[in-house]
Amino acid sequence: MENPELNPADESGKKDFINEEPLEKKGLKISESWAYQTFVKIANRIINKPLSIFRLIKQVIANIQRYESVKELTKDVKDHMMVMVRLVKAYAKGEYRGISFQGILGSLAALLYFVAPLDFIPDFLIIGLVDDVAIIMWVYSNYRNEIDAFLAWEDEKKLRIELNEDERI
């Protein structure tokens, strides 16, 4: 009997690069690459430059919209990216400081990595967004507790705004 993985006519046995290993594991490997480390250095240079951060956020949102139909950008990935965008924006505005320096630097570097046209796997290749998604997922899972604290802060802030609006009635 023929091995389905070796039969080129059988599409069901074809290995999918995305599913070979968990994205967080891929993200760990990418985080150790020179490419990602370069973005960490850039993040360190712009961490206190809100205007640069706001330009980056605009690019991230434009890229998310441009890649709307790309299967690697699932709803979960987009949600994680938007949480990171809001976190970085709140940090840049000075509204939120409840995250470690490494956590905010990692988030900023991951967003920089996402908008860069050339990274570990260039985005113009068919599988080019896999590394971007992997690094986003790796940063998100690595700083999960801090990101959850940010989400709680956001929820509390929304609740305060809603309560203040109710008091005016």
C-alpha cells in the first residue's frame, strides 16, 4: 500500500506548513531570529515616541484590512492583534502602564514585524504571513497574564464610562 504522504496525486496527504507545529512554537523560533531581534531594537528606539507608534498602528490596521481574506488571519489572530494595538496605543498615550517593559517591547516589536514587508518569511510568498501570525501568537501567549490585566483594565474603564453616562440621566 502506498504512503499517502508520498503520493503527489493525493492532496489529503499533503503536509501543510501551518499545521506542522503549534504557532507559539514557531513564534519562539522566530523570536530568536536576527529579523525579530532587529524589530525589538527598533521597538526600543520608538517606545517613547507616540507619533511613531501611532503611525505604526495605522499601518497595522491597514495591513489587517488588506489581508482580510487571507486564511492565516483568523478571527482569533485579528482579535489578538487588535488587543495588542489597543495596548500599545494606551501605553503610548500614557493611559496604561500595567505591563512590563519587556511585554510592551515584545508587543510593539510583533506589530513592527507584522507591517515589515521583508521578515523571516517575506509576506509576498504564499505562506508569508505564517511567521507574522506565529510571532503575534507567541507574544500574546508569552505575556498572556499582562494582556489579560490590560483587558480587565479596559473593561473597568468602559464600566466607569457607562456609569458616568447613567448618572447624567
